[in-house]
Amino acid sequence: MAVYRNANILLLFLILLNLIVITGTFIFFQKSFETIQARYEAKTDTLNQIEADVAAKYKNLQIAQKDIRAKLQSENVTAAAYTEVSALKSNLETESGQLESRKKQLNAELSAQSAQTADMRAKAALALARQGQIKTEIGLYNEEIRRLDAMISLVQSEISTTQKKISTA
């Protein structure tokens, strides 16, 4: 029975060893699977990021193409506008020359008017000065009139006093 017992222990040992190996293998493959899955998810994320970048760059490319088309249209419009502006510039330069001539003429007229205005101002200043002199003379005459009125009042008062003395005498 010792052989059977050793055989049972050996069998039990082999079963336990088998369980340990299977468990170890299971754990090893589980960890390996987790690592592989983590790498797979990282690569999937990277791939998604790259796909998003490519989509964004494709969108930017489409926008750039639209911009180029718009710029070409704008360039054509600008060329037409440039021709129109050049013609307008030529007309404006001609008009500017005419306006310069008119400006010189008006400046000459303004100078003549300024001279007349200065002459009138000088005459007005002389008139104001003369007016001031006349006011001063009027003031002097008014003082003289007041002085003479005072003298007349004094003389009338003396006459009245003298007449009273004569009538009482």
C-alpha cells in the first residue's frame, strides 16, 4: 500500500504541479494579453489621431484650394479694376492740373481781397481812433458846458442877490 500511497501522493503532486503550471500559464497569458491589448489600444489611439490629423489636413487642403480659386478670381477682378483705376488716375491727374490752375487764380483773388480787407481795416482803425478823439473832445466840451452852467448859476445868484439889495435900499 505504500506504493499506492506514494503513487497517490505523486499523482496529487502532479495534479497540483499541473494546476500550478496551468495557473501560471493562464496568468502569464493574461498579463501578455493585457500588455498586447494595451499596445493595441495605444496603436489604435495613435491611428485614430493620425486619421484625425489626415482628415484635418485634407480639410485644410480643401480650404487652401478654395482660397487659391478665390485668389485667382480676385486677381482677375483686380486686373480689371487696375485698368479702370489707371484710367481714373489719368482723369484725376488732368482734373488736378485744372484745379491747381483754379487754385492759383483763387489765391490771386484772395490776395487782392486780403489787401482790400487790410485797407478797410486800416480805415476802420483810423475811424475808431477819430471816434475816440471826438468822444474825448465831447467830454471836454461837456465839462466846459457844466463849468459855464455853474458860472451862469453863480452869476444869476449874484444878480439876484444884488437885485434884492437894490430893492431893499
